[in-house]
Amino acid sequence: MDQEKAHRLDRLTGQLAEMLMTAAICVEEIRNVVRTEIDAVTGQGECVGRRPKSNELTAKPRPLLSESTLSVTWNGRSLRFGHTLAYRLLERLARRPNQYVTHLDLLHDVWDDEELATATIRSVVRHLRRRLREGGMTELAEAIKGHNGRYILEI
């Protein structure tokens, strides 16, 4: 496979991932509307014949990342990052929310295997959180957590 085809496939997979994330967010929003309607009709706090899962009551909305605009949309707010490490880091964490990502995986996926100190990752995480707070996405910034060289987007 030549380099041009590889780059085109890479772009297409990025677009597909973005569309799938959007579809998943839409499905969750539809599910929430349906549950609300069922609750209103039945007069119960839950769907008939079904107990709500504990994470349904506390789950935060997922951020929507747009590779075409290099921006994130979350809770009705948008923030453009541009082609930055902060955007790439958020995209990597959002790809598998609620799962820890090791610093080695981050170095491979965000920094393309560059030999960097873990302090560099911590610095970019701090920068990402600061940008999110400045953009009115404080809760999303606080959802990015690190522990023993691993990072997670808890939503």
C-alpha cells in the first residue's frame, strides 16, 4: 500500500470514528428521552420491568470531538483546539472513556513514540484541563484523571 492510500484510509477511519461517536451520543439521548416518557406515563421512577443501572443516574454526557474542526463540543459548548497535543490527548482518552490508558500508550498514540519524560504528559494534561476550564467545561476537565502513570476520562 502506498503512502497516499494509507493517509486516505487513516482520514477515513478518523471520520468513521467521529460518526460512530456521534451516533452513540444520539442513541443515548434518545434512550434518555424514551425513559423519561415511559416514567411519565407509568408514574414510576423507572421503566416497567426494569431497574435502572447505577451508572445511568450518574453518567456524564460524552464529549463530541470533531476531527474536521479540531474542536470538542460538550454540554452545549464548543471549544476549538486546533492541531495541538491537547486535542490529540483528549481524542485518545475519549476514544475509550472510563478505561485507563498507560503513559506508554499515550506516548505511542499522541506523540508517535517519541522518547519523552512522563512529566511531558503531565504538563499537557494540565494544559488540556486549563483550556477546558477556560472554555466553560470545568466538569469535563475534572473528569480527566491520572493515577500512577495512567490516565482516564471518567464520564
